[in-house]
Amino acid sequence: MNKVFVFRLILLFSLQACKEKNSEIEQDREEVVMRKIGHEILLQSNDSTSLVYPILKEGDTYRIQFSSDFGFQAENFVAIIDSIIKNSHLNESYLVLIEKCDSAEVVYSYEVDVFSPISISAGLACISRPHPKECYEVVIKFFRAKEDKSNFRIVFLLIGIVSLIIGITLFKRKKTKLQLSKGKIKLGDYLYDPKKMVLIRQEKTIELTSKENELLSLLNEFANETVTKETILNKVWGDEGDYVGRTLDVYVSKLRKKLENDSSIEIKNIRGIGYKLIIED
């Protein structure tokens, strides 16, 4: 094979890898900005003790959730978000929604278009009216500029050629879980031992509480399938009566933290239904 051709292929793959890495860094930076927005909203409500839960991300949409109720005035709310996003140099148009936790009812919304002379385009009719103290969630959706797809097509074509040259040696792994000796289960880079209630990765042992273990075991039993909240509560909490407020969400957040070192594993929130343990091939 021509050495120059091979070098060009390697260069293209390296550039693509760098682009993907930069995209990951940008997403991490956006999550930091979202947390900052959440904390400033609480401070504006004279609340310096409540928590901002881990940011939920789906596509270009971020959901900010809080551990306690708060009230807000739209004028201050808009000023906080716009100031933080502008100072963070996130040069994207975006839509902001404030939803009630239980009903997902939108109580306030507005949109910012960075390409429009008038940046805030909707939702400011009642900007001075205070909103009562309730459980709210803040949803921020970014509208990305469309990219030229031609380079991606070239990269994908070259990947196909290289795959043929090396003999197509990789095969798609089965989605079924690999059961190992002594009852251990392989979850991505982790070994999960439900009997000992531990996760093991690179010889490091991560202990699970009994509820975390039961929750992970249930989600793993139905890996890549949605498990409803009702099923989880019945199976994990049963009739114990200790499920209050956001207990389930808190336990899911704890499991996400313990599984965060492997990007091929994700516990996804299926809004209004339940959760899904996604294990990529």
C-alpha cells in the first residue's frame, strides 16, 4: 500500500479524533455553566444551602434540577441566565423553559437568537410578575449551527476502505451480558458482583449500598430496556415506605457517579416513564 496514502488516512483519523475530543470538552464546559446557572438561581432566591442535582443532558438539551422549591421573578431569572451564558462565550442560540416538576407544565419561557438584532424573541410579556415558591426544573436547549457534512462523508468512506484492507477483523459483539465466574457480571469496563455488592474496575473496588445494589441489579436485568419508576419502586423499595420525594433520582445519581469512568455505560432518564441502563457494544 502507498505510504503517502496511509499517512493521509492516519492524519484524517487524528483530526477527526481531535474534533471529537474538543466536542467532549465543550459539553463538559457547558455542564459546568449549567451548574453555575442553577446555583445563581438559588442564591437569587436567598437559598445558599440547597443543592443543584447532577445536570441531565439529552442531545443539545440540559435539564437543571434542584433539591428544594424556590420562587423567582422572570426579570431576574432572564438576567442571570443570559449574563452567565454570555460571559461563558457559548455563542449559541438557545431556548429556556421553566417547568413544574410534577406536571412538566411550562410556567415561563423565552428564546435568545444570537443571529437576530433582537436577542430575546419571546416570553417577556410577564417579566415583572413574581412566580410562587414551587418545585421547578430549568430546561435550556441550544440550537447549533449546521455543519458541512462533506468531510464526515469522506472520513466514513475512508474508514470503510481501511476496514476492507485490514480484512474486516472486528465483529459486532452480542448485546447479551457476559456472565463470569463466581457470579460476576461484566458491565463495560466494570465487573459487577451483586452478591458482594461491589463494582470492580482496574483492581479498584467500589462498594454499593444495599439499595444501590438492588437498583443496579434490576436495571442490569433489563439492560437496554426502559424500566418504569413503578416497577423500580415495587422491586427495590417494596412496602418499606421510605420512598419520599426524589429518593429514586438521588440513588440513580449515585450510581451514575460510580459508573462515570466508563462512557459506554449510561443510566438514561426516560422522562415521565422511568430509567434505562444503556450498555454500548
